[in-house]
Amino acid sequence: MTDRFLSIMEVTAKSLDMEKEDFVETKVRDIPLARIAKPEEIAQSCLFFLTSLSSYITGQTIMVDGGQTKGFY
């Protein structure tokens, strides 16, 4: 987790009158992979689009969230 992420979690937890650790725990329960992404995992997803492997991908939204977004269909 990054410092920025932890800062956001702390502010959000305070606004809900919760401890940061409790709030993060409730967020993790909503993620099917049961953990927060590592910064490297987000970076690797971004780097993919800088390679020729993504040359035929257009107009897509790629969710890198451990399955938290269950889908829209």
C-alpha cells in the first residue's frame, strides 16, 4: 500500500467514525482476492499498454481491482 492510499483510507475512516485498520479490513472483505493491490501490480497493468502486446486494444476500461468490480453485465 502506498502512503497516498493509506492517507485516503485514514481520511475516509475518520469521516465514518471508524479506525483506519477497521475500515481497511472492511474494504479488503469486498475484494475477491482478499488483499489490496501492490503498487507494482497497478504499474504492470499500465506498462502493458505501452507495449506492442496492447496494439489492438482500443476504447476499453480495464479494472485492476482484484475482482472488486463484479461486472456490469
